[in-house]
Amino acid sequence: QTLSTLKKLYFKTNRSILRYLMINMPNKSNLIISGGSTVKSVMKYCDKYNNFLNHQILLSDERLVGLNSKLRNDIFFKNMIKKKIISSKNFIHYNYSKVLNNQIKKINEKISSISFDIAILGLGLNNHIASIFEPKENTSHYYEVDNSPKKPNNRLTVSIQKISECKKIFLIANLKKRSYEIKNICKSRILKKIKKRIILLII
């Protein structure tokens, strides 16, 4: 499979993408989920019938900004915990505004022993995913990015190697916002690393 022949599915609504995801997720699976606007626009339709309570979730990346900043990815998911859409005990994320190496080490140790089944990620500008802007080889599963081309520059992200372990990678793309990226997806050096697992969901 090449990136130019990826499986592409088209949807009319974000709610229909959520239904598709729910049907195609094994019960009690381990998930990597990004906190970008594309994925949030799908997950906001979760309810008591369509939820992630039985799933362990790793938030794929976090922006290193103030704990109450609207730029943080975890705020959305904490609201989902309040609504009983996901479980707090099954939610793995970075909960600090600056780099604390001991906390990063703890996340690395925790996720190293977890076999993730599915990744639900948004297709970002210039085909980045999570906060991976360059296809680096990393010994860590979760690491700092200090030169993001998008502000804020300082972030933490799961590695492309850990994502590649997933059996399926659902990549959600907004056709209006990401037409260039979809058209040029075969040129992406990042996505080539995970091409065998990708199913592209286009809204």
C-alpha cells in the first residue's frame, strides 16, 4: 500500500464519523487520541450511548502553556470526564505547564507497557499529526518538541514509533481546510512511516 492508494472514506457529518468509529472500535481497547480541533469536532457528539468509558486513552500531545490556557488539549477531555464520557482513571496525559522530566519519564514508563489498538488523529497543516512535524527516530515514546512551526513552540508528543504500533490509525481530515494535504498526502515523510495502518476519514 502506498500513500496514494490509502483507504479513503467520505462522510457528510462529524456525527457520522463518530458512529463509524464506535462501530470499528473493539470494546475496552487502548486508544491514542489527539486533542486538535478536527478530532474534537467529532468527539463533541459523544453521549451516554456513544462514549469512551471502557477505553484507556492516551492524549497524543500537549501544548506547554498555562494550565488554564484555552490552547491546552486536555481541557476538552477533562470536560468529557465531567460528562462521564471518558474515565479519569483511564486517561493518560501531561498535566503541567512546563517540562518536568520526571513526569515525562513516568508517562514513558506507563505507555511502554501498553499495547495501543487504535489511534484517532487529525490531519494537520503540512500533514503533521499530533505534534510530530518531522519524522524523527526517538528512543522515547513521549518526548518534548521545542521548535514547533506552529505556536506555541514548546509541546510534548507521542512518538511516530508508538503510533505505528496501533493496528488501525483513523486519520480525520476536513476537506475544505486540508484539501492541499489530502491531495499531497503521498509526499508526506511522516505518514509514510504509518501508511499500512491508515484509514483516512474525510468530512
